[in-house]
Amino acid sequence: MIGSCTLTAFNDTKNDAALFVGWWDYYAVTKMLPLPVQVFQIWWYATNEGKLAPATDMVEIRGAFPDIMSDNRDERKRRLRRTVEKYRDNKDVLADPRTEKVPLCFSARSP
């Protein structure tokens, strides 16, 4: 236990905004995002509609994740993972110069 924090008190919903901002900053520098992060950003918009500017056009965002706010957290995350898988091999997205081709995770290589 560190201070008054424990792992049992951890709530992963607090990570969503930090991840969103971190990747937003990354995009500001690189002008590219990995495909899973692109999907995550749309998912974040869909699950945080109240934080967006009132004039934001939500048609495509709601179309990507229809009625997601009626789902519980576990189902929202499942839908995020399924949507990443749906677009993982999408040739149009992968061909876009804003899509980073480097994998999110690097695997350790044996010597």
C-alpha cells in the first residue's frame, strides 16, 4: 500500500482520459497514430460525448459505437476490442499516412 491507495481501489476508468491525452499529444508530434489508438479515440469520444464541444458532429462516432452508453464498462471494452479487430487489416486505414505502421508492443527477441 502506498499512502492510502491500494490496488483494490484501482478503477481503470481513470486511465481513459490519461490515455486519450497521451495519444493526443503523441499525434501532435508525429501526425500518426497506430490503428488501435485511432479506434480507441473514437471509442473515447463515444463514451464521453458530454465532454465534447456542443457543435461536435456525432453521426460517425455514434455510428461506430451505437448505443454504447447503454452498455456496462466490460461490454464497452469488449466492443472496443472487437472494433479494433474489425479494422486491424482494413487496407484503406492502413494505407492512410496518418496510420502508424509500428506495432504498439514490441516482442522480446531471443539472442
